[in-house]
Amino acid sequence: MQQNYFFKYLSLAPVLLFAHLIFVAVVWIIFNTFFPDLLFHPLP
């Protein structure tokens, strides 16, 4: 029974990683929409 929870956790980890990467990409795209060159040409 304990082994089943372990395999369920292992199958959940890549899904959470993929969801986190999509979330970070969306935030980055929205930030670049409002501040286009801020990441490439920072203010002095």
C-alpha cells in the first residue's frame, strides 16, 4: 500500500514541473508585453 503512494507521487512530479514551467513562461510573456526591452536593455 505504501509503494502505491510512492509511484503516484513519482507520476505527479513531472506534471507539476511542466505546469510550473508553463506558468513561468506565461508570466514572462505578459511582462514582456508591458515592458518590452526591460530584460534586454536594463535601465542604468
